[in-house]
Amino acid sequence: MVERSPWLTALAHVVMVLGLLVVAFPLYLAFVASSHTAQEIIQAPMPLLPGGHLWETYKTALLGGGDGAGSTAPVARMMWVSLVTALVITFGKIAISLLSAFAIVYFRFPFKNFFFWAIFVTLMLPVEVRIMPTYKVVSDLGMLNTYAGLTIPLIASATATFLFRQFFLTVPDELVEAARMDGAGPMRFFKDILLPLSKTSIAALFVIQFIYGWNQYLWPLLATTSEDMYPVVIGIKRMIAGGDSANQWNVVMATAILAMVPPAIVVILMQKWFVKGLVDTEK
């Protein structure tokens, strides 16, 4: 048995507290900045205690109409665009990956392994590599500044397909035989057996893919030119223009805080399922 040393326990707590302070201090500064006016923030030194303009700043951010040099579009609209984009990407990736992995594992067809590895190889071709041809196709189809243009190029996921394939391979063959003897067809087996067994993996992937979709930057930067279709991450970039004195840094910081809220809520609400989906191997 390993004995617990009080000194080691105290040292571990000190290290954790220091790590928490390092991570939390920038968030605290952003929150403090969002509670002051833009003029107060650019003063030296910057205030380190919350001010009295918190609700006013967040109202300006959500409803728009500021007087900064950058974009003054309503952040509420940006967050709606980000939410729709993240959910479509998430559910699209999970649905396509589930069906792809199901076909690869449980169906026999020529060149099955070739098609699986063809899907897997696409991991070497992320959006950044194929950005120009993808943009050309989306532009020719008239999908710029649309939800379809923001989501369809990002829906396919070789990683999720690989993870579901590996999970399906661990499902006992006896379940397949029992379902077949009961007269269940392929889709009935998929719906009544595989999906319930995969719920923890689906939950874990939901968290990962939602954050992935919410934080998209490069592709929306190219695919959107209208303020009505800015995701919140792009909105933060569009708000910053000119010198420091020309920007409403209090509104920018408020927008940054608001942009962190939905992913944080998803992680907090699904933390148990997320951890279980990554470590649980029981069938």
C-alpha cells in the first residue's frame, strides 16, 4: 500500500491551486473588462475590480448598436448562428459516422476494407488543406452565407467513423445471431441493439463535436461575408478594427464571455456521460 504523505498532499493542492489561478486569471480579466467602459479599460493600469457597467455592456453586446470601429452586429444573432451550426455539424457527424461504421462492420461488399481506409485517410486532409477547392464548390453552388455552406463541408468525420467501428467490433457476435433468429432485420438490429449500446460513445462524441462546431473559425471566416451569418467566434474578430482606442473592448470581452457559456454548459451537463463514454468498456 502507498502511504499518503501530508507534505505531498499539500504540494499537490498548491500545484492545483496555482494551475487554477493561471487558467482562471485571463477569464477574470475578461469579466472585469466587460464591467467597465471602453475608456476605463484602456487606462493604465487597467482596473482589476468589477465596475458598474456590467448589464449595460452585455445588453449592448447582445442587442448590438455600439459605436466601435468594428462590427456592431447583435451577438444574440451570432450565438444563434453558432448554435445552429454546432448542432447540425454534431448530429450530422454522429449520424453519418454511425451508419458508415455499421455498414463497414456488419455488411459484406467488395473492397470493404479499401473503403474504410479511404475514409480513414481523409484524416490527412483537414479543411485547411482542401480549403480552396471546398470554397470553390460551395461558391458555385450558391451556398455562401447560408447554414448549408457553414455545415455541410464539415459534417463528414473519419475520426467518429473509426471510433464507432472499433466499438462495433467489440459487440459480441451472439447478439447478432440472437437478433437474426428473432427475425430482426439490419436496421432493427441497428436501432434496438447497437444504438442503446452506443449511447455513452455518442454522448462523448456529442461533447467533442459540439465544441468543434462551436469554435470553428477558418471556414466561417471564408464562407460568411454578411453580418447576419457571422458565428460568434467570427463576430469577435469582426469587432476588432483599428487602434486600441477605436475598439469597444468592454463589448469584445463581454462577447468572449458569452461565447464560452454554451460549450461550458454542454460540458457541465454531460460531464458524467462524457467521461463514461471515454472509459467505459462494458457491454
